[in-house]
Amino acid sequence: MKTIALVDTLWGGHHPTYLKFFAKTLLELGHEVIVLCPAPEEMNLWIASHCPELANNFHCFELHEPSPSQFSSRRLQARGMAVARWQRAAQSIQEISSKLGKAPDITFFAWLDTYLRLIPAITDTIFPYPWSGLYFRPRYLRIPPKFQWMRHGILNPLSVLKSSHCPVVAVLDEGIAEKLQQKLNKPVVVLTDITDESPPDMSFEIAQKIRAKAAGRKIVGLLGSLDRRKGTLTLLEVSRQASDRWFFVFAGRLAEPVFTAAELAKIQEIVKVNPDNCFF
């Protein structure tokens, strides 16, 4: 039996689903699982409901995102936040190890993307434990970044993944796995995508409101984290131009920091108007 810590400080969109299924799968494989996340009570209840016979090998502790960085530059903000995340994770692992009387054999970051933008010399000093993680959006391997010839050291988005403390990296994008493995000179594992197959609750009040307002029109939904990269602005414009046959549902948390002030004002105005073919 290995002791495996799972870490995710985000709790919207796919994050809860992935963390729950990662924990359940590892428990079923016979491992002891420690989870650090923003909603430990929800995790405990879910594990107790879906695999109660394994609950004795499950421990969950609270961990949130650090306070926003005060740097004015977005690049420095990202690096400052990455340092703070590693520091928080290290402090939590140290405290949990003292409480349980043992350290995890490995820590797995379920959203590794926001822990990058540093170099191994920094992360190895802050977090002196074996770790791995899911590199969710390796866009640099799909779309070459600007000034690629300068991307070395701390400017290399893959630099942290070369740490000797990280024996293996997980990805969902099978198309870049071999390329990433060559760049890192270490195993890259492709995980299968997962989803919650629980049947929908048709009596759910919001679902009933959506069906009533849609009035038989085809329903198009944007669910989870409402981010710029997910086409929020584009779908809002489509909803304006295709008002007759289609009904549009926007449900989730709006990622306000990624939008400009003008874009946020436009979104808020549309929500305020509450068009007949939209549900917010």
C-alpha cells in the first residue's frame, strides 16, 4: 500500500469530479489517499457514499488558493502565485505528515498547470517531496510560443517538469505525449478522460426553469468555468444572432479576471437584459 496525496486548490468545473474519481480509483487499488482541497466535507461525504468500505484509508484536509500576488506584471503575478502554491502545499504536507505519523510516498497535483513558470532549483527547495501531476493544458506543445528561442530556464514553461523530484508526468492530450516525453526525458502517461455518469435529476428546479423558458427550442449550454478561452463571448454573440430556434444556457462561475473591463460590462448588460433565448 502506498500513501498518495492528491492536491487541487480549485473547486469549479471539472475539478471536483476529477479529484473524487482519482481518490476513489486509488482507494480501490488498495492505496491510502490524502486529499487537499477547498471542500473537505464534500469530499468526505462523497467517499462515504460511493466507497464506504474504504473510508478508513481516506483523509481529507482543507487547502485553498493563496491570496492574489501584488506584482503589477502578469508574468510576475503568475510566478509569485506559483511560488505561493508550492509553499502552501509543502506546509500542508509537513503538517499532515506530523499528524498522520508518515509522509506521502508521492503527491499528485490534479491541476499542475498553475505550478509551473519556475525552475526546479526553486521548487525542489520549497517542496522537497516526490511529486507528479496532470498537465492539463500543454498548449505550448500545440501552438509554439512567441520568441521560442528565448524560452530557457525560468522562461521555459516545461522547466519545472524536469525536476528530479518528479518521476512521471500525466497528460490528457495523447497527441503531444511522445513529444513531451522526449523533451523531459522521463515517462509521460496519458490518462483517459472521465465524467460523472450519474443520471440527471429531472426534478431539479433550475432544470425545470430552463426547459420551461426554452419552450421546445434546442438548448445549447456552456457549463462550468465561464472563461474567455471557452468561447463565452463568442456564444453570447451567437445567442444574439440566433434567437429564434435556439436557447442558450450559461451556468457556472464567471472567470472575471480574464476579461477586460469593457467585456465584463458587456456581459453584465446582457445578463441584466435577460434575453428570451438565454438563461443565466
